[in-house]
Amino acid sequence: MGKLYLIPTPIGETASWDVTLPAENRRVLDEIGYFVVENTRTARRFLARSGVRRPIDELTFTELNEHTPPEEVAPMLEPLLEWGENIGVMSEAGLPCIADPGALLVAAAHQHGVEVVPLVGPNSITLALMASGANGQSFAFNGYLPVKGPERQRAIRRFERRAQEERQTQIFIEAPYRNGRLFDDLLAVCQADTHLCVACDLAEPEQYIRSQRIAEWKKGGTPPFEKRPAIFILF
């Protein structure tokens, strides 16, 4: 029986590949002919840049993303279960299965007794938490908040209470084009002494990380997060 490898990919376009792609990861890539990926084009580009020895056209790609029906996930393990081939799982950026549908395949692998091998790589959520000054012993990643304003504001109030009462750090992400709306709601809803960290383009040369109280954010203006991937942390 083959193994299921969880393969990290860079979280930015210009970040050092020597940091985000360790030598051991490169070795593993050369042993895999089947990949389950979030986006085939992104995966092919990543493998080509990684310098895999096998021609890209000889590799097999199956897409697993938010549009994949749940019943189609388990059959993706067939090369591993039937032929003993290793399978590599890749997200579009960062770590597979973290804010990524790859977790469904990992769950199916465990049901079949498959060995799951997570490889080392970058993750913007944990990098932002490390740099925020927030409690790193108790935290929750909440993904995307509701799109509609009133629902989003209620969610923010709920998570702020949790941060205050339980001392549990609350982490969110947002589509880059909606960063401004989420930021405005955080300033409008949260108490003045609540801390907010905004982290953009982590591991990139132009990364931005700022952590301060809501009252200070109101004085300092909007962060430079226009069309940039960002992490928001309340504590």
C-alpha cells in the first residue's frame, strides 16, 4: 500500500523556495506520480518550478476543491489502495487540509488504514499568530465570516466575547477584495481596548504585520491590504 503525502506549497510568488520547499520535500516529489490538487494549473506550475525529474505530462492530476461532491473523494485513493502508488495532496497555497478541502481525502485515507505523511512548509495562519503577540496556547481559526454586514457584525461580537471571556485568540481570513469591509466592521463593533492584528503577504519581502488596540487602529487609518491576502486576529 502506498502513502498519502501532504505537500506544502509557497504562500507567495517571490518567497524564497529554499525556505518553503526543503530538500526532503523535493526528494519526495520525485517519488510521486499521482497528485490530488486544488487547482491543476497551479500544481503543474509548482512542480515545474520545483524541478521534479519526471516530465510533468507523465503525472496524473485529480482536482479536489469546494466544487467536488463528497462521494467522489474516496475513489481518489484508488492508485494508492489498488496499485501501491504514493499520492501527493497539494493546496493552491500553503498547507494542505488547513482551510482547504483536502481534509476529506485524509479522513478517507485513515478509514482505509493508509499512512498519512505531513511535510514541513509555510502556513500564513500560524505565521500571523506567531507575530501577533496574541495567546498562542488557546486559539481558534474561524475561516471566513458571513458576507452580509449584519451577520458579520454579530459574528464579530460573538468572537470578541470569546476572546475576552476565555482568553482564546480568534483568527479570521477574508477574500482580499472584502478586506476593507471586514476591517471597518471590526473597528465599528469591537471595544476600544480589544487588540487586532492584521497580517498581509506573509513570508514575502513586502509583508505587513501590525498588532494594536482598536482605539489605536482608529487613529492610524486603514492598513495597506488592498487586494492582498490578509489574516485578521482578535485578542
